[in-house]
Amino acid sequence: MLQPLNDIAIIVPIDLSLMELTKSDSFGMKAAKDAVPEECLRWKIIAAGPGNFSSAGILVPNPLHIGDTIIIGGVSNRGLRETWAKMIELLDGQKFLLCRGFATDKFLIVVDREK
């Protein structure tokens, strides 16, 4: 089982078909589902670190938990698809992305939390 450190979470897309890129007639690759609303690209957290320590040495728990479904804001779905297409299969033939629970450059919205 993977155990990330600090506030890092390992995520995978819920619907792999939304991640597909197709060859365009013009130059480069094109996202197959560009018409899909931004909120439709959802990610499942498969591993999450415990959190970060404050300056006082107190553990601040990671806001992300295994099983959470999230939406990543501040990054376009097209950008996420292009990043996903460039990823290599790193672990047991599976691709995944990393995100941070306390990231300041993006915002994460938990849309479903498993109990």
C-alpha cells in the first residue's frame, strides 16, 4: 500500500474515457471531450499523507482522505488531460497524479466523501 508523506495525495480519474486525447486534423493533440463541463472531471483519492506539522509542532491533518472524490480548480480539464496523456505508468501498470491538500496554487473541492 502506498503511503504518501505530508499533505500529498495520490489521485486517479474516476472516468478514464474523459481523459482521452484524439489526434486532431490540425497540429497536435486535441481533447476528445472539450465540451464536457469543468466539474465533470472528477478524481478519486487512492492514498493520502497524514498532514503537515505547524510551526508549533502540532500535526494539522490532511483535508484529503482515501476514497474522497475531488474536483481540481485552477487548472483546466484540457491541461489535466494533456498532463495525464504524458504520464507514464508508474506503479503496477497504473497512472496517477499527485496533489497537495494544502496547495495554494489550486483549489480542491471534495464532492463526495466515503465514510
